[in-house]
Amino acid sequence: MKIKTFLTSVGYDDYLHYTLPWNKGKCGDMTVISSASDRATQDVCARHGVRCFLAPRMPDGWKGWSIAYNDCLRAEEDLEWVLIMDADILLPADFASMVEQATLDPAALHYTSRVYLPMDYPRIDEHIAAACDGKPFLGRGWTHLPAQTWGYFMLFNWQKANLADKFFGENLNGQGHDIEYAGRFTRTLPLPMDFAVAHIPHGTWDDWSKNWSGRKTDRLIIRPA
């Protein structure tokens, strides 16, 4: 099973500092889509040996997300399974083997649930380290949200998905693009495994939608190694 993973980052280099080294190797070839002006994202990708695609079109605000995705996907060759995910997501430790053994529907959009790490910014690095201990994310008492067909995790077969248009709508913000895209699939299915991804929070629950039009929340604490 050949997976290529794509995610965007403009101003999310602090999240990538934690998620890239953990997710790398679990989800096939990984590409971070960014802007030429975002040197910090380019640097963290280089540090972890992850490809960084500099989108030729990256308008101000988060409407650039779908435009940048389309430019990247159009430049790709030999796409099979595509995983769209966010820069603030941690995959389960055994994600690669679980997906390889699963029976997936190549015509469907597959999605999964997520848990939120504690919204405790002064100790966020400790919570992330605890999440990356190799154990399942479920059953730890963290807030568990039901599975949604949203852009934090969208897995589908590029060649066999029954879509009239495989590219994202380009006039929607950071919330609307994924909902509209998921609605194009005739079938959407939760992954046939009992697991969740982990979501590194953005401030408090009151900040839920603050970044839908570009990064506005406080940066994560990154302590010297």
C-alpha cells in the first residue's frame, strides 16, 4: 500500500517541531506545503528530512490552503493512496502496520476520531512527550471527539475514488474546504481499526476556530534540547 501524505504549514513550524519527527516514517512519503516567505517551516522540514513544497499561489489568509494543495497535487505523479492531515496531528505509533493490514474501500473517503491533548500550554511539551510513548491514545482520559470527515485526517485512493473533480474548491476558508470536499464522496467510512489520532491544541476551547483564516494563536513552547 503506497501512501503519500500532504499537510500545509504557514506559521506552524512550532507544531512541526513536534509532529514531523514522530509522524515521519509512519505514513509513507510526506510533503509539507508552505509559502516561500515561511523560512521557519522550510527550516524545520530540512532539519527532519521532509520535503517542503513551496506553493506558487499562497494568498493571504487561510483560503490559500486549498489553492496551495491543488498546486502541489497537480505536480505529483503516481499518486495512489493520499492522506491529507494537519500539522498539529500525531499519528498512532503503529499506524503504518495497522493501515497496511486493514481492508480499505478504494472508492471511499476514510476518516478517524481524535483525542485532544490537555490544553495546558505551559506544559504542552510534557503532554506531547507523554503522547509519544508508543501506547494507544485512547483510554488515557483525554477528551475524545467523534470521528469526522474533516481535514485533520482524510485518507482516500486518488486513482479509484469516484470523484468528478479531485481538486479542492478554492474559495473556502480553513473550515469549509474539507467539508465541501468530503461531501463529494459517495461513501465515507471510519477506518476499521479502534484508534484515534492525537490533536495538539491551540490555546483553549474558546480558540477553537481562531486559526481558520490563518495562524493567530500563541506559539507552542519549545525548550532547548
